[in-house]
Amino acid sequence: MNTSVRLSARIIGYISKPKIKHYQGLPLQLTGGKELRVAMESPAIIIIEQKPDGVFLYRYTADGRVVGDTWHMTVDDAKEQAHYEYGDSILPWKLVPADTADVVAFGLAREES
């Protein structure tokens, strides 16, 4: 199966107290209780990609750096997770054309409307 669905959405505004924090590094259970993780930045865009092994919700900064990803069973599950995390800060989802090679650049180029 090829990627059958790719969606992008801009995140607008500032989320002062995020419901979910994404980290880079090993969890406390694997570091003997020492906090060695680094909190990731808030995203400017989110991308949903349906792949053969599931649906992925990716988060990217305004300069295109990955700041988290999660796996989901369905596109609707990924949308629900995004809504849980970012609420009304998400602009409407936009279908990414199949011939778009750089999904991140496509999402970043979207107007905030």
C-alpha cells in the first residue's frame, strides 16, 4: 500500500500549558530514575501520514525540525490525538497532494487562514 492519506495543519497561537509533552531521550525507567530527557519545542505544523504499518502524527517546528511523533491505528485516531494536544490552535486539515515530495515544506507554506 502506498501512502494513501497525507494531511497537514498549522498550529497557531501559543499553548502555555501543553496537555502532552514530547521528549528526546530515554524514559526514567531506563536511566535509573535520572531525568536525562530534553523537552522538545512546540510544533508549528502537524502532519498525518497513513503508511502500511499504521498512521503517524508528526510534529514539526517552523524551521522543519521534528519535535515528536506518535503512532495511531486510524487517521481519525491521529486527528483526535492532535485535537486533544492542541485543541482550537489547529487550523483546518488540508489534504497534501499525492505529487508533493516535501510534505513539511507544503505544510509550512500554508497561509494561516
